[in-house]
Amino acid sequence: MLTHADVLSLIRESDHVMNLLKTIQKSDLNDAWVSAGTIRNLIWDKLEGKTEPTPMNDIDVIYYDPQHKTKEHERAWDAHLTSLLDMPWECKNQARMHKKHGFEPATSVAEGMSRWVYKSCAIAARLTDEGEIELMSPFEDWLECTASHTLHATPVMAENNPELPKVHYINKGWDQKWPTLKLA
């Protein structure tokens, strides 16, 4: 069974992910976390027994800034992070992401994540001031969902858009990248 300590070890042993976390820590981006695919893929690759990481299209970074809720502000942060580490960063301010699905504004990163499609994707990591890895998910059972290699829709998504999890899974081609991954 995958444990919290196992996830911390996977992150700690990945020079790539540790460099991302250090870059975010240096950036001064408010309440910023490396999230979603970056952390999820690391775990899923381990569960699939892959020896090489699944290629990433971008580096998902989430943050919360209610004063600057524009795509332009996010793109400026993408550019700033690229100047620190040349990677395809994609910053998403959880203070504005509610518009995508017609929800009320989120009041924190965790609340924004609680509206994502799957529980096992709603995981984020950052470094503390002491250099320790901090994990965050709005779901107490995220680790259980992830360890079972089963995609469980978040309660918000299941209630408001129950077809999206299946469509999302198919459109992302996850069944090809991680053959043992299943939908709940």
C-alpha cells in the first residue's frame, strides 16, 4: 500500500521535481504549489512499474491571489518561472478558476482543488522554509484513491458534471499511458 512517506520519498528522489519545488520556493508566488500532473504522474508511474517518467506537456502550478485574477497575470508568472528554470510552466490562480465550471469563487488553493475532476489528481507539493516537502490535498482519502490506482470524481464534479470524469479520462488518453488505471 502506498503511504504518505512513500510519496515524499518519490518526490525527494526525483531531481526534476525537487528542482521544480525549489524554483517555486524562490519565486515569491503567493501560496504556490506544484500540483496535478507533476505529482500525480510521479505516483502513477511508480504504480505502473515504469522506469522512465511519463513525458509532461507542462508543469502545473497553482496559487491563490484574489487581487490579480487574470490570465495575463498567470502568463506573467509563467514567464517569471521560465526565467528561473526553463520549463513549460502553467500557473493557475485558484481565485479565478471557478469561472470554468460556473462555481462560486474559491477562498483558498484547497477549495479550488476540491472542484477538480478527480480526487487523486488534487494533490500538490511545496517546500517549507525549512526545506521539508509539504503535501496538500483537500481530500482525506486522496492517498487511498491514488494507491488503488482508481480515479474517483470529486464530490463537486460528481454532483455538477457527472459525465466529465469519463470524458476527461478518454480525452487525456490515460488508459494508454497507464493501462492499469481505472475509473471508479
